[in-house]
Amino acid sequence: MSESPVIAIDAMGGDFGPNVTIPAAANALERQSDLKFHIFGNEAQVRPALDQYDALKKVTEFTHTDIAVSGTDKPSRALRNGKGSSMRLAIEAVKEGKAHGIVSAGNTGALMVMSKLILKSLPGISRPAIASVMPTQTGKTVMLDLGANLECDAEILTQFAVLGAVYARVVQGVMTPTVGLLNVGTEEMKGHDEIRAAADVLSKVEFPGKYHGFIEGNDITKGTVDVVVTDGFTGNVALKTAEGVAKLTKHFLTDAFKSSPLAMIGYMLSKGAMQKMKDKVDPRKYNGGMFLGINGICVKSHGSSDVLATENAILVAADLIRNDFNNQVAAEIERLMEQESFVEALGV
Amino acid sequence: MSESPVIAIDAMGGDFGPNVTIPAAANALERQSDLKFHIFGNEAQVRPALDQYDALKKVTEFTHTDIAVSGTDKPSRALRNGKGSSMRLAIEAVKEGKAHGIVSAGNTGALMVMSKLILKSLPGISRPAIASVMPTQTGKTVMLDLGANLECDAEILTQFAVLGAVYARVVQGVMTPTVGLLNVGTEEMKGHDEIRAAADVLSKVEFPGKYHGFIEGNDITKGTVDVVVTDGFTGNVALKTAEGVAKLTKHFLTDAFKSSPLAMIGYMLSKGAMQKMKDKVDPRKYNGGMFLGINGICVKSHGSSDVLATENAILVAADLIRNDFNNQVAAEIERLMEQESFVEALGV
């Protein structure tokens, strides 16, 4: 798209609200000078923060609201009480065409339910998914679903494959992304009915990627495929398990470096290299859970995000907008549903 | 138990067969001098290895067979063709009371199916589970199921909780082990029906542990609970994802130390400390998938295990035997099934 991306920001979301969201927007603007913002939040908190960034102020439309969705509300409650909230107004801005996408660090469940209600799913997508990019030994992989849909049948898993493949192609520039289904083994007979049925469909249909087959948990970080497809229960547990192991390693590494004077000197000497490694796997650089399949770009920033992490989530949204992600998905889903092999394989 | 543990060894299992299993048994014997062995395998391969260890020879009964279960066979095929195989003979030795437990690095599916068929499940256990110990920030946790049962209802998950809790108590010495159900969030309404029903049962019944509640993927390595209970699909993916992240970190760490002459010197100085850390998380020290719930001790060693890893699997079996694990489980399961709250909560 040639237009400048306009991003609606739910300034009140997350643990730190405008103190993080506003500097993050300012930093994103420094990185991409054509960005525009529509910021929603409580004026008393947003204005002082915004007043510190002249460049940001110039490209920002601000709307005051004193309603904010709580991070602990059930989605149903947030939906009932969240009318006029910063989250809802930001989503409505996308619906009304005033913004191209929304970034929020608020309540994940509420954001998903509100987005689906207001923006709806893309045509042909039964269930939008949460996707995120993860570092691997060979580069990056995109994994979905990370928790939006706990149980997924073959049709839904196939749609996830399309969403992931289009993302890898148009945003990451991988022409023919490989797609793997996360399973307990790589042999054909492994896994439950739904995943075997999905494998059957994916091996028959044409979609903007190449079906690799089943993969196992260790394949995620090995970089075996460009797109990891799984149900939201498994994906959520796998992602958080990975985060936990990364923290455990950091914990053990710190202990090791502190264990003797020699090791501490060793650390001082290798500090630069260690910092580079830390930068490479810095979770803040992978922040931004993309709600793929919603008819409007929607990116969830982690609740505890700092400025760098939030900036990254904003740039993830800008990337999806610039690459016209949703129209590309819609075209691919239409192409999928026209295929006889898809209809036959699913027996619909 | 006061008797010496007698361990049946499937010498032909795993990638390296007797070249690894025999030295591993010899090393285990050096660590625990009262161990006895019953070794099954091809004489032409086992004898030359065994002849190198006099002490081991003295406490070993050897049985020749030229049949071995292939690592790639489907369990059903292994069952049909595996009569007289080293794996099956070793299991039968346990059935006949000639050995207290079996260790095999062979085909996991075949070992589980054969063990269930020949040894049966413990009374009251519907489905034996694969369990393993994992390192955490605060010590160790035991996790099950790791792949034996892809779909699990509340009753099965409750039995896993008992199996895990008895293990943590009798083998790891934790008097009141905490048990968590692996889920996508810690709030009560999270997850699918089965896991919520299991939470309901576990919060009502008396069992040899304390129900902690739902835990998330990152809680596994945080050490939030002593026992992590999950279905075999999720557990398998989580375990392998954890292994993958550990490998990724090692890969990045090696890269970092090699990235500059200064970092290399830093590595030389901190080498001792790094080695200690590596030892701490050495996967070989966590080798030994315990088939809990089988009426006979059965430990699966990883197919690619080396001598140290196999030795560890043998010691895991010895630990279970010495602590009379199965009788303790049987007593706890009986106590569970006598509880009205258990029967009521399950609606059976």
C-alpha cells in the first residue's frame, strides 16, 4: 500500500499504560517516519507523556476516554463494560477506516473477543489465531495458534497453515514457506484424528507454502520449517515452556559466571559477545502477538512490555499493514476454498 | 525392600546396543554394588562386551536371543514379530519374578504395548504414563504423561497426579509434593473440559500430594510444583520444545564465545564454571522415561543414549525398585477409589 500506515493505540493497556505506550510510539516513528497514530486513553495521563514528543504529536490524533478494560476481567465482562474504553475505541477506529490497525497491551481475551465482534473474521476464516515469531538456529519461524482456539479441527488447522504461510511470504519474504504440523512424532500414524486429517488436507491442496509434514517440539527452534501450525492449547504451552527454559538457562548461566573469581573475569572479557547473544534472543524483539484472520490488523503487546517491546509490537503492526497482509490472506483463502481437493479432503 | 534389585536389561535396544548397555550396567554396578542383572541379547555381541567386566559377569545371568525389536517398527508389528526378542524376554523375566524391573533403549511404543500386555497395569490404573524428571530453578520436577496417552480424561489425569505424587514422595523424598495441571492460564475458567474436571477432582480428593492448581508452560522450569500433570500430547511437545530451546541456547552460546578473541579468552577462563553448568543440565543425567502404572518397574532409555545416560536409566529403575514404588502406588490408588468425593466428582 502506498498510504502511510495509521495505527490505533490503546494507550491504557498493559502494566505501565501511557508511560510506555507513548515513548514506544515516538520511537517507532523515529524508525519509520511515515507512521501516523490515533491514540486512545485518559487525557490526564496521556497528554503529559505526549507533550514530550513533538514529532509524535504532529502525526497523532488523540481521543480521550476515562474507561479502560481491566487486565483481569473475563472477556465477557470486558465486552459488557468495555463500551467507550480505550481498547474498544481503538478497534472501532479500524472498523471505521480511520486507522489500519490496532496495538494493545491490554487483556488478551478481551482484545480477541472485541476484535472478532467489531472487525469480524476475514471471509472464509472460521477462527482467527494468535501468531508470533520465534528465533531458531537458522533464522526465524512463525508459530500459530498460541492460545485463541484450544481445540482445532482439520479445517481450522488448514486455515492456520494458510495464515502462517502468507505471513512468512509477504512479511518475511520467504517465497515458498515450509509448513509443519506440531505432533508427538514425525511418522504418518502419529497423533490424534484432527491432526492426521489436517495432514491429509495439507498434502493435497495448493496453498502459498509447502507442506513439510509432522514436526516435533524440538523442530521449532531447530528451524525445520518456516511455519509451525498447532492448536492453541499446545501452542500456548510450547511457547511458555520455551520462555521458561530460556529463563532457566539465563539463571544457570548467571550462577556459573558468579561461581568463581576466574569465571567472573571470563565474564568481563566475553561481556560484549554475551550481550550480542542476549540481543539475539531478547524476547522484547519478538513481542507482538498477531491476531491473524481478523478483518483488520490487530497486534497484542505483552502486558509487561517495556518501551522497546512495545515499539516492536507497533512495528509488527506496521509491517502487516504495509504488506497488505489481510487482502493477501483473503485471496489465498478464496483460492483454497475453490479447490476440489480441499472440499473433498474435508468431506464437507 | 531388603532384597538386591535385579534388573533385566534389553541389551539390543538403542542405537548402540551392547556396546553401550553392557558398560553402562558395569558402571551402575560400581555405583551400587548390590545390583544384579539379567541380560538379554545376541551372544556374539554381548559376550565380548561382558567379558571385559568381571564384576558385572559375576552378578549377571545372560540369556541369548537373536531376535531384536526394530526401532522403527510399529508397536503392533513389534508385538506380532517380537516373540523371543530381547525386549520381550526381559519383560517376561519381570513377569516371572526373575527380575524386579526392566531397562530398554528400544522402540518406545513397542516397549509400552508389550509391557502393558505382559505385565498389565497396576490395579485401578486405567493408563500407564511415561514420566521423566526435569531440572528447575529450584531443584527438580517430575512431569507426566510424556506421550503414552494423547487424550486424557479427568480420571486418567487424577491417576497421573497420584503416580507423580507417589514418585516425588518415595523416590525424591518430598513429603507433601505439590501437583499442578498444565494449562493455558492459571485462572479457574481456563482450559478444556477434561482439565477443568480434573482440577475439580484433585481439589476435592485426598491423595499423597497437595493440589496446587493450574500452571503454565513457564512454571515447569520455574519449579512452581513438584509434579507436572498433563496429557501425553501436550507433555511430549513441551518436553521436546524444552530440549530444543536448550540446544538453541547452547548453539548461540558457542557462537558468542567464538565471536571474538576476547570472548574466546573469556571462555577459557570461565570454562570450569561453564562445565559445571553443563553438568547441571546434562540431559544424560535426566535420561530414563519411567513407565509409571505398569505392574512391574519399566524404564525407557533414550535411543541415542551413551554409557552415562544408560547408566542413569538403570539407576532410575533401581531407585523405583528399592523404594517399592509400585506397591505404594497400588495402596494410594486403592485409597483414592474408596473416597466418596472421588466417585462423586467423577460422576461414576
